Amino acid sequence: MAEFICTFLKQSGDLLNILGMIGIALLTVLIPVAVAIFNDKKEFEDLDKNVILDHVVRARYFLVYLTLIYMPLILWAGSSQTLRLFELILWGIGIYLVATVLSRSYNWLKGNKFPLRFQYLRGLTNPKDSTEAWRSVWESDVKALNVPNELEFFKTFSETVDKLIKNDEREP
């Protein structure tokens, strides 16, 4: 099997172009999806912006995804056959990660957004993000919430306040 892969890598002069085009195609599809996600102005705007960046797109890691896709292609010409196989694996991981961003984006646009919102609010540690997110929740139109979601927001908020009180390090 390894011999077949090495032979394929030796004979595939256009493979580099094909791999690059696949990466470009995924990123090209991601652009209108990102525009659609961020132009979706509804309730919980600030909260949703943070959820999208941290849980849907995972913007913190996006440069790593791009590096996994394009660094192997940059190093390809000077690499041995064995290293090319490793670079091909890294490229595949990068493509998979960008495809998962597209999948999560689709689920965000078409699915129920509340479970991700609750997950984000429960995991907040940054006080600035916390204030901004909760303000977005409490300033939202009550009509946008159904009773179970409103109760879940309240429960999550109560747990957050209890956690802050328990971890309060100020002098009594």
C-alpha cells in the first residue's frame, strides 16, 4: 500500500494544483456562508456574535486550519516521498476542519440556536464577554423567547451568579 501511495505521489504532477484548488473551493464557499451568518440580525445579536466566533467558526483556530491546508503545499516541492505523505495527511486534516466549520455554520443557520447559546453562556470566563452576552439576553424582546428557553436562561444566569458569589475573593 505504501508503495502504491509513493508511486502515485511521484506521478502526480497536477496533484499540488488539485489540492490547492480544493482548499480554495472550500474557502470560497465559506465566504458567503460567513456573510450570511453575520448579516443575520435578530435577537441576541451580541450573544450570537460571540457564539458564532467561539463555537461555530472557532475563529481562534482558523489560522491553524489554513496553515494545515497550505503549508504542506508550500513545502511540497522540496519534500521527500515519505514527507509528502505526511504533508498530504496534514492537508487532509485541514480540509476536514474547514469542512466541519461549514457544517457547523449550516447547522447554525438552519438549526435550533438555543443549545449553543446556553453552552456558551455556561462556559463564559471573560467578564467583558459575560457582561456583553447577558446584556444581549436581557435586552432581547420577550416575544423571541418561549417559556422553556426563558427558564433555561434564568437557570443558567442563576448558576453563573452562584458561581461568582462562591468564587468571590474580595475582603468581607
